[in-house]
Amino acid sequence: MDIDKKKKIEQYSKKVDLIFQDCEIKPLVDKILNMKPNEIINTITDSGLKGRGGAGFPTGLKWKGAADTFSDIKYVICNADEGEPGTFKDRQILQDKAMKVFIGMTACAKAIGAKEGFIYIRGEYNYLLPKLEKELGEFNRILKDKGFDFNIKIRSGSGAYVCGEETSLIESMEGKRGEPRNKPPFPVKQGYLNMPTVVNNVETLVYTVMVLRDGPDEFKKLGTKDSRGAKVFCVSGDAAIQGIFELELGMPLQEFVDLFGDGHTKAVQVGGSSGHCVPYKKFGETVIGFEGIPTGGSMMLFNSSRSMYHVLHNYLEFFEEESCGQCVPCRVGTQQLLKGIEAVKKGEKPASYLNELIKLAETMRVSAKCGLGQSVSNPFISIVDNFREEIIF
Amino acid sequence: MSTIEAIVKATVAKNGSSRENLLPILQEISKEAGFLSEEAMSAVAKALNISRADVYGVATFYSFLDTKPRGLNVIRICKTISCYMHSKDAVVRAIEEKLRIKIGETTPDNKFTLVHTNCIGQCHEGPAMLINDDVYTKLTPEKAISAIEKYI
């Protein structure tokens, strides 16, 4: 491993250490339970924290939405169905810092008035369950001792990428096929069992805890105006150093590639298979964050030895298999895009056929029912536009 | 009462018979009985008072639930981009040779089923695979074979 690079990354990582920082559990629970619901929501809103699962919805607004909906029964769900290729941070967070995730769920419960919480964890992470259940038992006991009426349970997924979409996750928890719902109504109004429900990503929940502990101003010092705070990045692919790193948001992609690349990086897929592919010539002008290219954490690097046709083909195969099949644009679109690039590669279709396929991808973006079908256009168009010759020849 | 009916009865009693318990119920039966047979799905439908089509629909939606017999141990090799880039094909070939089956098949002694799966969240340590619930990372053909030998 490159020693200089490792040192440099250590320097960067030292600047931010929120997610994996050790915390005293009981005082933190006390602090949060002593806050008023309004106070919690205002602090989170003020911090500018946006969801870290990929969609980037303001967390404070989500909590307020559920708090403002009148109901005796409400739910908090932690979305640990981390299925986006290239994303593996939630696994590490649950492995190392599960208690902080539980505290975040408790803060949300206090803020919105929920008595029951669930962690929906993907089946691929079943091996984490014994430790997680033990820690959860301890945590539920702490809450019981403190007299706070909130209980968390764990639910397992069974190998369906689409269940990371929040309404599909809710359907799955209700014992149905994981097919996304129409929105509105949004889950904060009608979610699990049609009750107001907040669904938050694992990492988001941990950041809420750190914001509530340190105050919103500390958090706002990090990042940029549109992308407050830090983010856990998952680096994989042709990287000199792969792994999980917490970095400030708003970093120029060029800086990121200089830090993690192997010196031959020709493209970075930001945000997993449903994200955008940025070619080397655009590294300088691209910022990692909500004002530039957002990411749920996945940063995959490709060097000059890789064929972007194979990369795109792999993504399309993934989407074709993981499409839930409910809406036509996604079910048929994913199949046709895959068949289409295969036909162009074999010469059965002219190169101009790629333009037709781009139109199809654009149609999927506006007509598919959920984020899965809508976002297939991101990798498709960005790879075909920037590496057209690699798709054809 | 057949064995399957007994398993279904016990699982439903443990989890509760409301619809939102369907997924945990199917997961447990699948683990216990090896797969979800027509008999099992019918029994679940009856116990939860929902249609058999509903149960079948759910059982076939999730890739980790099997409605066809499979081996005692299921090997799932990640085929998504990072693992693919780090030579998962060589690992697959080694396992295929070792077990003398192809991807998608089950060994004649019913010990192993070998399948491809999508991203299992070990991208920085690929190639990776799951054997049942256990995870194995940074695989080489040799490492994969020695992992499998633990289950023989």
C-alpha cells in the first residue's frame, strides 16, 4: 500500500470523526429524553442534515411531517436494507456502533411520538444478527429502566434490492411483495400499517445523535451551504486504498481521485449503480454533494484497463434482475436497454441506435413508479454519453 | 399431521398469524424445511387466512426464499461490479470444478446449491460470497475451496 497516500487519508479522516466515535450511551440517552419533541425537531432542522441513504430528503422536515400528523400509533423504521452496489457503510456502522443507531431511533420516537421501532436489515447481513440482537436487548432494557415507552425490533429482508425504497420496505414489512407504493400519501402520513412512519437510513440516524449531542452549529461547520456535515464514503473498484472513510461533503472529485485513485482512474461512478458516471475530464468541475453529484456513499473507481461496456452491462443486468416488475417502464425498459447495448456491441444494430436507447432511458426517468426505474437513466446516459466508443467497438 | 404441517404450525404459533408476520414465517420455514413446498405454502395460507396466491406471490418475490428444493448449503457468489472486477469468475470456476456442478445447480448428494447473487455489501473486499448466512471475502480460488470444505 502507498504509505504517503495512507498518511494523507488519515489526515483527512482525522478532521471528521462523528459516526465511529465512541460515545457514552446512558448520558446521551438522558440528554435526548430530556429534550422536548419540538426542540429535537428544530435542532435537526437547523443542522441542515439531509438523508444519507441517497435521496437526500431533509431529516428535520421528515420528522416534523410525522410529528404533525395526528395519530396514537406511529412508527420509526431504520432502513438497513443497504443494497446499492458499492455501498457497505451501514453494515460497518451496525457492526461497530449499533447503540448510536438505536439512540437515533429513540430521538425520532421522542420527536414524533412513536412507541414502536423496527430495523429492517437486508438478508445478506444476517450474520450480524446475533450481536445486534444482544445489543438491542441491552438497549431496550435501558429505555425500560428510564421509563421511556419505546421498543425496537429487528426484521430481516430476503434478498430484494428494491426493498431499500422506503414504501417498498414498508410493503415488505407488511408481509407483501416489496412493490413500491404510489406517493403521495408519503409514509410520514400513511406508512407502516397505514400509520405515520419515519423511515431513516442507518447513517442518518447516527448523525441525528451527533447533532443533538453537539448542537447544530458544530455540524454546520462541516460541508457546504447545500451539503451540511460529513458523510461516510465507501471506496471500491480500482482504488489504491479501498474501504470506509468519513469525509466532509463538498469535496471536489479531483481531490478525491488524487487521494484514493491508483493513478490511472478514468471514471468514477458516484452513488452506486443508480448514480452518475463521471469521466476523468470532468473530475475538476465536479463536487461531491447535493449541489454537485449526490451519493449514498458509493464511490467506485475504474481505471484505464476497464471496459465501460462491461461496467454498464453489469449495471443493467443488475437492474433487470432487481426490477420488481410492477410498472411497465422499469420492467420492460431495463430489459430493452440491456438487449439494446448487446445488439449494438454485436453490430446487429447501428451505433445510432444508442440515441433511441437514451430516449428510452429518459422516458423511464419520467414514467417509472419509483427511484429504481427512474434512476437507471443516470448510469445509462452518463456512461453512453461519455464512453460511446467503448459501447460500440 | 405431516412434518411440513407441523413446522408451519409451530412457526405460525411463534410469530403470530397476522399478515405482517408472513415474511419472517416464510424465512423460518424455508430455513427449517429447506425450501417452501406447495404443501408448506398452502398450510401458511390457511393459517394466516389469506389466499395461496398471496403466499406464492411473496415467496417468489424474494430471491433468498426458495420454492424449489435446494441443497443443504447455499453458496451465493456476488456477481456485481466490484466483485466482478476482482476476478470472481476464477472463483466460480474453481468452485464449479470442486463441486462438479454449474452455477444454478445442486450437487447430487444435495449438500450444495451454487448460485450467483447481486451485491452483498462487501465491495471493498471482493470477490465475496455467502455460504448460508456466513460471509467470506477477499476470495481466491484456494480460499473459496477451503471455505467450502468446512461444510462438507
